[in-house]
Amino acid sequence: MGERQSEFEAVVLPHAVTLLRFARRHCGSDAEDIVQETLLRAWRGLASFQPDTNARAWLFRILLNTWHSHGRRKNARPVEMPLREAATRAGGSGAEIVEVNQALSRLPEDQRVVLLLAAVEGFTCREMAVILGVPMGTVMSRLSRARAAMREMVPNEKRKAEAGWK
């Protein structure tokens, strides 16, 4: 096994599952193609990867650049992914899962991406700024707007009761 292949397996492949999870939520039916293209681009650009930097952030940047370069964001809709595992841990019902997925799909793309990167993938604002190539303040404002929009679209039980929801 060559040195390049060993480095690829050590640096890139451990993140393939998280790339696919994010792509399924963000890229819809093109997810597997986008991830495959991302891995190919990572293989080709492995020499440009700096060993002491965040490989996961580097890969997510490649994934989003791939998504944008294919122009797929204009035509695709996010897939409403079942969040059963997270909902089970949080005690959520099937109706709540559907409600959250629908609200997430209604967010503008820039807010949805930041919210997914933060809430699902666990990136910091600084890491997201690097991934998205925008200032950290922009990331923070997008995240704040996304959270506010989600609170409006998916009110908690107390707010539902106050509004007369059943």
C-alpha cells in the first residue's frame, strides 16, 4: 500500500459517514454522487492538505464547493430525513420529527447549512466560517436567524398551549 493511499485512509475515510449524513440532509437525491465526487477531489488534492489542520472542515468545504460547482443547489430540495435516533434519545414523537424536518426544509439554504453544520455535525462558528468561506460574524448571524426561524416554525409545548394548539 502506498504512502498516499495510507494518508487518504487515515485522513479522509474516517469522515465519509458524516459527509454522507450531511449530504443526504442538504443535497437530497444527489447526496451519494456529491460525496463520491468530494472523495475524488480530496484524493486529488491530498497533497494540498496541511497535516495539522482540521481534516473534517477541509472535507466539508470540498463537499460544499462540489455541490455549488455542479449547480445542483438550484434544482434540488433537501430530503426530509428521519431523525428517529435523535428523537428517541430526546423523547420526540413521530409528529414532532415530521414537524422539525418540514421546518428545516423551509429554511433558506444558507441558514439550513449553518444549522446542520452546528447542530448535527457539531462544528464551531470558527470552523463553519472556514468551511463556508465567510466571516465568523456572518456565520453567527445566520445561525441566530436559523434558530429563531426554527423556534417560530416549531414552537415548544408551552408555546403551543399558549397559542391554543392541540
